Amino acid sequence: MSTEHPDRGREHLAEVVPLRADDAGTETAFSQATGPAYLDTSGTGEAKRHPIVPEHLRRDRIRRTAAEAAGLHWYKARYHGFRAPAYLVKTAAYAVRGLFRLTGQLVAWANWADGWVLESLAVAAGRSGHHDAMNAHMQGRKTRATRWQIIGVSAVAAVAVLLAMARWLPWWGWLAAVVAVVAVLVRHGAPDGQPIIRAAIVPTAYQPPTPEVITPRAGVAGHRRD
């Protein structure tokens, strides 16, 4: 009985193609190519010492440094001061929007929207899902009642806190509380990627050299050389 592999005979029928390297006709031939360059990092050179006092804080430059810093902050103050009314309008608009968003999220949490989905799926199953539909309905009623009770207790506690603040909290405490509440509302109401206050000075941005950016430019350069 022969144990020879059935595909072994096919190897003699395959054509063997020898591989060889050819000169592609580039600007530098293979025989003229230079070897790799190496960087000497043995540390034999003299080390560079940083100045003890930075250059911009030296006695002969301290006045210029202070003038440049003052001019920069004065420019920022004028830039944002001119746009302060727009900042106030946007803050108020985002705060109102955040109030409606938080209210909607709170109502959706109290009504347990996921429970309605479970009930709808159980009812859609027909007679076989009648038991599951009843269980989902009972569980939904208990969950919604509990969550609305939590909201009611929280509302009573909030009213009590407000009455205590009105009785004992000084004006600066009210100011801090209002600022904190507005900050939370604006955080939930502001669109993503759109801050209220933008930078007065935009730094220079450099696009990273990704393959998508390099490939088209390389193609254009090759076309010009042709």
C-alpha cells in the first residue's frame, strides 16, 4: 500500500521561475549607492549648560519681558471685554437649554422608558408572552412609583435648603450657588465642541504627516518631474 502524498506528483509539473534583481533606472544606480550614515552618540563632545537665569529674566531684558506680558494681557482683556455681552447671551441660552435637557432626562428616568419597551415586546409576542407582559407591567409600576417618590423627597429637601439659604446665607453665598448652578446647566446645554469663550490667540497648527497627506503630494511631485 503506497503512502505517497497525492499532491507530491504535482510538484514536478510546476514551473520554477528564478528571481533576480534589476536596476530600476533611478537617479542613483546600485553601484553608486552610498552606505548608511551613523550618528556618534558616544558623548565625547562638550556638554551644553543651560543658563542659571533664563534669558528673558535677565537684568537687561526684564523690562522688555514685563512689557510684552503686559501688552499680551491687555490685548486679551480688550478682546474678551468687547465680546462680554455675547458671552452673557450665550451663557443664558445654554443654561436654559440645559435646564430643559436635565428636566427631560429626569422625567425619562422616573418613567423608566426601558420598561415600556419590555412591555411592548411582551405584548407583541401574543398569547405566549402574556405572562411576561404582566410581569413587565407590574415591575414597571413598582419602579416608576419608587422613582417618583425619590423625586418628591428630593424636591422637598431642595425647598428646605432654599428656605435655609434665604434665612442664613449671605449674599456671597447666593452668588456662589448661582454660579455653580449656572455652570452645571451650561455644561449640559452647551453643544459639543463649541465653547462659550474662545481663545484670543490661536496657536499655529501643523497637520501631521499621515499617509493620506503624503501620497497625493508625492504623486503631484512625480508628475511635475515627468
